Amino acid sequence: MKNKLRFGLPKGSLQDATIEKMAKAGWNISVSSRSYVPYVDDEEMEIRLIRAQEISRYVEHGYLDCGITGHDWIVENGSKVHEVGEFLFSKVSRRPARWVLCVPENSPVKSVKDLHGKRIATEVVNLTKKYLKKHGVKAEVEFSWGATEVKAHELVDAIVEVTETGSSLRANNLRIVDELLVSTPRLVANRDSWKDSWKRKKIETLSLLLQGALEAETKVGLKMNIEQKRLAMLLQSLPALRNPTISNLSQSGWVAVETIIDEHVVRELIPQLKAAGAEGIIEYPLNKVVY
């Protein structure tokens, strides 16, 4: 019987982003509305789509060998799992998610101390209760099934909500009072699965290639030709070209230079390369960068 790795992917807001990253890492996954088991082009892997809020529990209990979920849900569930890697991606940006305490703009609440005896709505009940206990505040914490921003104006005194950019909070006229937790997606493994040599190697390979795919998203490859006599000056004046690969061309006195750089500096760099005498400049996308 073939070895199988049962892998949990977050269903919902992170689903599309995670499947896209997995494809760049080398695993093509397709989801069908007729089946809860997605297809993956790897006979040694089984994918399960499960809400991010539940993945750490299923990994801890062994239903899943590993899975991707947020650090926030690992903390909220108190799950005892092995953390393999951290991956900075989300449904909106490359920023981490933040769980924040919010009140309406016109609220008299200035700090968590002002919420003594008040009511707070949130999806992360355990996290919020720990936060209140840490600050010595006694308040009622109720679970919110959704539309938490609306409740802040009519039903409760404050909310604890997740945000990346803060735009949704501003749109709902909410003010951040404090930050409870910063969260990023994590690859976590069941502790017994991690002790299994075959599963551990498979999980480590998955982590390595997924990290490589994420690293490649902010970088590009750059190729160019330049006269040998101008090379030293080029490298001295452009520190962004770190440790480039240099090879001789068939044309005497010319070399090819190839390097990987951060994508955001390319627009300033290419005109400088051209001015320094570089020719045949080519910028190309990368699929993976593994250090």
C-alpha cells in the first residue's frame, strides 16, 4: 500500500491564495463542487479542504498529517502541533493579519481598561479572554458568527476583529484601541506524523518548495551583456547586483551578467544599466528561489 500524506488546505478566504501558491510550488490542485476531496497531481498526497479555524485541531488529533492554517487559530484552539514553517501570504496582501480591539469612532473607550463590565463580540473568544485576563479586565465576551463590524455600533461595546490593511474598519467608522495578535499562515504537522521518516521528508519537501515559490514572488531574474572593461565599474556602481553569475560570450571582450534582484528596484535599475553600457537587458519572472 502506497504511503499517503493527508494535507489540509484552508477553505474560505485563503483557499484561492493557497492553491495558487501550491501550484507555484509544484502541486496542481483542482476543486470540484461535486466532491469535498480536491484533486492533486501527486499520488502520495491527499488533500482535504477544511476551514482554517479547524485545521490545527484536526492536525493535532491525527485526522490530518499536516496543514496550512493561521497562527491565530493555533493559539485560539491551543493546539499542540509541530510548526514546520511560516509563510507570508494572505487573501489581500503580503502583510500579516492582525487581531485588533476596536470601538466606534465616537466611543469614549480609550483603552482596554475602559471595557470593564462591558460586552465584546469576536470570533476568537479564547484569545480575547486571555487578553482581558492579562490586563485584569472583567468583561463579557460573546462569539460572533459574522458581520462583527456592524455589531460594534448597535449590539456590543467593542469587537475584536481581524484586519490586514485596516480599510474595512475605517469604512465602518471603527477605531483601533489595541492589537492582540499578529498572525501569518503556518505549515503545521501532527507530532506523530513528524516522527514518521517518510511523512517528515514529504512535509519538509513541501515546506522547502512552498517557501521557494513565495521567495520568487518578490524577485525577478535579470540578464545583460556588457564589455569586459566596463564590468568592474558596473558592479561597483550598482550594489543591487549582488554576487552575479558572469560568463564569457563568443564575442571577444564581452561578458554576460545574470543575477536575481528584488522586483521593486528594477524600474530604477534598468536605465542605470543601460547608461553604464549594458546591452541586451532581459528581465524574466521566477517560479522558485531556494536558498
